[in-house]
Amino acid sequence: MFQATRRRLAIWYTAVTAVLLLLFASGVYLYVRSTLIERIDDTLNHVVEIVERSLVIEPINNHADRFRINVEASFRNNTGTVEDDHIDLEWFSSTGKLLWSTLSEPLNIPIHGDRTGETVRVIKGESENSKFPTPHSSLPTPHSPFPTPHSPLLLRQVTQRVEVGRQVLGYLRVSHPWFEVTKPSRQLIFDLALGIGLMVLSVGASGWFLSGKAMEPVDESYQRLKQFTADASHELRSPITLIQTNVQVALADLDLTEAEATTSLQYRQQLKVVERLTQRLGKLVNDLLFLARQDSGISKDTFSACPMDALLMEVVGEQQLLVPEKEIALSLDLVDPPASETSPELLENWFTLVGNWDQLVRLFTNLIANALHYSSAGGRVKVELARIEGINRVSGLRYTSAQLQVKVSDTGVGIPTEALPRLFDRFYRVDPSRTHTTGNTATGSATGSGLGLAIAQAIVEHHQGHIQVESTLGKGTTFTVTLPITLES
């Protein structure tokens, strides 16, 4: 599935880029071609102006109002120059008869008085011209007309009518080979096609690479979802199976025995097991629902002022009810504000932040319960609350931001270094054989679902804070939670 999606992304990326390159190349080609045509037309018009100024005009039979062009005197000095520039000259009489030409063979093209330029095609033996609109693409031809029998000759022509007063003396037609446009145009097409081909191949390779990079988070999320589904199915299956087994045993005993006191006591014990497993199953479902809501962003929890000192006193007080059984010293340490702070309002709200009371209670209940759970008899669990004043820099402006830092330290079995990166993963549990110690009744039976630390991290992130863990195997673990006093909007 992911390979097909990656392939489609790469194809779309390459196709869009290819279309854009084709549009760009077409624009470049049309611009260069029109520039070449415009340059040739300018050259032809320039030659027309030069030749027109060099024409020798003579009166006819000493008539002052009748003139003619001395062809030999007018075009004698222009032949060599126009040949060097691949330009041909033709002079026609006022009736359209060809009188002089630099071409080796007449074109037999009728006169078209078009000073703006036109493209014509002639074939040997053809009596009429085929006029093409500008621009026109063709194969390049040599300067000399009719190089091979029936081969087309394309010319760019400008025709100028020469007049003196109202008398038309003749027509001057200047021609330029069209291959001066088609040859560089063809070369440009080849270069653009080669460049586009290389670019498309490069874009295709880069598109495949980039689509792979873009699919990595999706693939990772999908793999996590698969793992989450498998783990959740396993966690849900175990209590359901036990509930079903206990119910089946109770029903079987009910069928085989009579209603006696001992039987009633046995049923009561089995039903208590069912109740306990049902509660465990309900807690697991609630934890999964909480994480799902946090992931989807649909949580509608309200935030208000929460005095963290009072909150931690409540949580620690609840957890101390479990301490006598394990003989663990549980203490809460509140770091006093500095003596330099004299603001009564600030001192009164020194440990107050904006947050959700229920979520914060759940967060620190999980952390403290974990610390008690993995501490040996006679151990110590310490909870410390402090306010931290920091200087942050945002957009070049300095401002003071305050944070509350809560540390939950224990002297338990510790966590292996290789397990720390995955500690907050859902359903992840450290290998019991590496964390349990002999005689540690607190860790003798782990009944957790592996979601406690994942929930703790989700709550911390929901409050725009961060959580860190430091642990030394065999010496203890410290969780550090840092929460901002005020949430950023």
C-alpha cells in the first residue's frame, strides 16, 4: 500500500514538473523564434533602405516629369555585399517584369507589396507561390535556390514599391533564406528536449526520494497503529478470558453442587475476581479512550488556576495510605520562594499554574504510584515542587517566563539505559527479569497495562510542558516534570 502511494506521489510530482517545464520550454522557443524572425525582418528593411537610397534615377528623353531607374548603375555596387549576407535582390519594372536579380534562377513569384515581411515557399517548376503566415517551420535549405529537383525553397521577403511623385518606377524585393530561422530553431528544440528529458529524469528520481521521506512518518504511524492494535487486543483479551473462565467455573459448580455455605463462599470469591477483572478492563478502556482523545485533539478539558502545592498534598496524602504496607518513606518538599521576592500577590500564587486539575492529579498519581510500586521495602520516595524563573528570547525580545518543576525520585530498582527511549511508548514494559529484585514484594506482580507513563506524557504535552527521566539501575529513578505557569495561546 505504501509503495503504491509512494509511486503515485512520485508520478504526480514528475508529471506536474514535466508540464511546467514544457510550458516554460514552449515560451522560450516561441520567444527565440519570434526574435529571429524580427531580426531578419529588420535586416531586410535595412537593406531596402540602403538600396533605395543608392538607386540612380534618370529623366526619360529629357522629360522633367518622367523618370526611370538606371539598373546597371544602381545595382552594380550592391551585389557583393548582399551575397555575403545571404540576401538576394530583385528589381521589377512598374508592370511587374523582372529586370535584374542576384538569384541564379528566377523565382517566378508574383509581386506582393508587403513591407512587413512574408514567408514564401517555391518549388522548381512551380508557377505560383504558397504564402505562409509568420512564423513558419521548415527544413533548412541552401542559399542557392532549387538545390535539388522539386525541393522546397523557403524565403523571407520584403517588397518595396519605389515611386517619384505619383510615378511608380518599379519594385524592389529583398529575400533571405528561411533556414536562418529554422536551423537555430531546430537546434533550440533539440537542446530544450534534451534538457527537459534530463530534468524529468532528475525530478523523477528526486520525487521518488522525497515521496519516500514524506511517507516515513505515515509508515511509522501505521506501524505504531498496528502495534497499538495488537497490544490493545492482547490486553483486552486477557481479562475477558479470565472473566469468562471464572463465570464458566461458577456456573459448572452451581450445576454440580448444592447450595451450601462453603459453596456460597467459593462463589463469592469467584465473583470478586470477576469484579476485579471487570474494573481492570474498564480502567484499560478508559485509558485507551483518554489517549485516543488526546491524539485526535477532540479533548474539551477546561483549564483554570491550579495550586500545585495543594494538588500534590492531596495526591501524596492518598498515596501515603499505601506506604505502611510497604514501609516506604514518602515525603513532599516545597521549595520556598527567595527572600528577595516581596510581592504578596505573587507569593500567594507562587505554586499556581493554569491547567486541568483532574488531569494533573492523574499525572502525579501515576508517577508517585509507579515510584512506590518499584521501590523496595524500607525505600524512600521524594516529591519536590519548585518554581523556576527563566529568561527566554523570542523574535529578539526578552521576556521572563516562570515554570513549575516537580521531581518524583525513588530508591527503587531503576531502569536499564536501553529501555529509557521507549519508556513512554504505549503498552511498553521493561523486562521484568531485569527490574524485579528478590524479596521485592512491590514488584512481584505487575498488573498495570503499560499505559501509565504514556498517559503521563500526553497530559504533560497537553499542558505544553515536558517530562524527563533519569535512572540508574539498582539505585533509583527520577522523573522531572516541567510545566509553564501560563499556557501560550
